[in-house]
Amino acid sequence: MDVMRRAQAAVAIVALIAGVVSLIVSLGLPLTAPRGGALGGTGITFNLLGAALVSVLGLIALAGALLRRRPLVLAAAAGFALIAVQVLLQFGRSTNLLGTRGSSLSFALGAAAGLGALALWARRDV
Amino acid sequence: MSVTRTSPVGLAGEANQAGGVAFFVTRIVLALLWIQNSGWKTPPDFGQSAEAGLYKFTRFAVEHEVFAPYAFVVRELILPNFIIFGWLVLIVEASLGAFLLLGLATRLWALVGVAQSLAIALSVLNAPGEWSWAYYLMIAAHLAIFAAAAGRYWGLDAVLRPSWERSDSRLARLLLKAS
């Protein structure tokens, strides 16, 4: 596995772990609770819907890295970018479909930028 | 009698490795600092109506003045346009967390971190209960990861710089400088 795909896999695994841990800590909350469960002391929160979405996107990115399918990595990056937009639109409001806050924005932005940069520059290198 | 010596090259290698680990850890800790603290900058009014949260800490720049020109800017420009300022702070701090965690364009974001730490220090340094060394340490830590180009230690800068070096594009040249 080349260094670019290893880096994609690393970012995807971090996202996947964050999603799965968020799923565990959000168990018992309503699916779309406006305040999600906290991911340790990081301040990152997702409710069940948000955690499931993060887990699925992490899996898609990991599959893309392992199977050399750049469109999958880019799709996951786009998904994380949409989560970042959701935070900007709904954080601090009574309707917050993914149970997010500012720290979740930072996490989603990082996943989107990291996967996006790696996928786009890998393409340019071909 | 035999004398066991570590060659200077070996020592330098070990020192470099230890330094790399230290810069990596510093970068991750700073990223987590910004990630956690972007969580309480809450829109839509960022604490203005309750005089709490970001609004309260921003007002400290005027109520417990540290530097007169900065207090003037806060009083005349920032507080009257506080919602715009709140969004700006949220986006900058969330981006600091994201990019320092990735180690992407690390030197650029380290400088942004210095500027943001300085702005916070100028707001709260004289406020009751504040420990001023926390802000000096934040500034120093950002300067350290800037100087060390800490994204080149287990960061995306290390992965992407070879591609940027091969590229002729303007973006690649900018990213090389930012990393």
C-alpha cells in the first residue's frame, strides 16, 4: 500500500473509531436528539443519527483507501463536508438533526479536508 | 578495556526521533485544545443576550483592559458587530483544530494559532481568575510547531509535500510554503 493510501486509511480509521464510539455513548438518546453524546473530553458530540452517518462515511473512506477507489474517498469527504454545513446551519438551535456542536464542526471539517486533499492530490500524481 | 560509544550520527538520529515525537504530540494537544474550545462558541448569538460565553470573555477586553488600542477596537468595532465576530471565531477555531489535527498546512495554521492566542490573551489577561501563563504557553507552543514545521512528523504535510514539490501549480507552491 502506498503512502497516500495509507494516509487515507489512517484518516478513515480515525473517523470510523469516532463514529463507533459516538454510537456507543449515544445509545439511549433519541435518534435525532439535539444534544448528542460526548466523545470523551474532546467536546465532539453526535446523536445516534450523526454517529451512524460518521461510521458509514468512515467505512466508505476506508473501503476506498483499501480498494484503490478514489471516488469512494471523495464521496466520504463530501459527506463530511455536508456534516460541517449541517453544524453551521443547526448548532445552537432547537432542531439539530445530528446532535452536533462547534467541536463536531472541527472534526467534520478535518475529515473532509484530509480525505479530500489526499484523494485529489493522489489523482494529480497519477 | 573496551569503551562503548554511541556515534554522533546515532545520537543525532535518536534526538531527531524524540524531537519528532514531541512536535507530533504538541501539534495533537494544540488541535484538541481548539477542537474542545470551539464547542462552547454557540450561535446564533454567541452568549450576547445572556451576557455569557464568548460575549462575556470578549467584553473582558474592555472591562479589564490589557492594551488600550485593542480595547478600543473591541469596544468600537467588535462588540457592535458581535454576531459576525462570533461566527468568525467559531470558524477560525474549528479550522485550527481540524488542520492542526491533520498536520495539513501546519505552519500557516500555527501562525493563525499564534494570532488567535494573542487575541484571547489581550481580552482576558487581566480578568479575575485568569492564569496568564496559560496564554504565554499557548503562543509559545504554536511558535514551536511553526518553527519545527510539525506537520512533517506523522502529518499530511509529510505525505503531500513530495506531490506539491513535483507540481508546477500555484496552489502547490502556496501549500509548500504553508507546510
